[in-house]
Amino acid sequence: MLPKKNRVNTKEVEKIFKEGKFINSPNLTFKFVLTNREERRISFIAPKNIAKLAVKRNFLRRRGYSVLKKYFSDFPLGLIGVFVFKKPINSILELENEIKIILAKIN
């Protein structure tokens, strides 16, 4: 799990959805805004239409954060972004590949 200081808060999420750009992959959408800050903040969102039970949504988010921990420093400084799940992802390798693809498109 990423520390709270590295995750997006609700005000920033609203800003991202209003002003942000997005990158799609088969199972994830990455919405982001580039700022002039010296930090990067990234979060995961698992909507209710993906998994009805909160336990399953939290499981998806935790799995996302565990994979993101490896690649967090590769994201550019000043990036504020949100990964939104489109489908439930069963394997960590699949999630890792999707994050790599999105990261390659940003850089």
C-alpha cells in the first residue's frame, strides 16, 4: 500500500475528472493531470459496477497499490492521477503489464 501522502484526495479526484487527460488499456483507465509540484500522487478506484461487495473492491485496490509500488518512481514528477478499473483483474501479472503499458504511453 502506498503511503497516504502519495495518494490522491477527493478534491484532486474531482479536478482530475474535470480537467484531466486519459489513457485507456483493456482493463484500466488512467486519468491524470500534470502540475508543477515536486511530487506525484496516484490512486486506484474500483467502481461498484465492477464488484458489488466492498471486500472485492478493496482487494482490487490493494492489489493495484502493491503493483504500483514497484513503478511509482517511474511516473513523472507533478503527476496527479487515478487508475479506474474497467473489469476485475484476476492476476497480478496482468495488472502489472497494464500499468507498464500506461507508463510507456505517458513517457
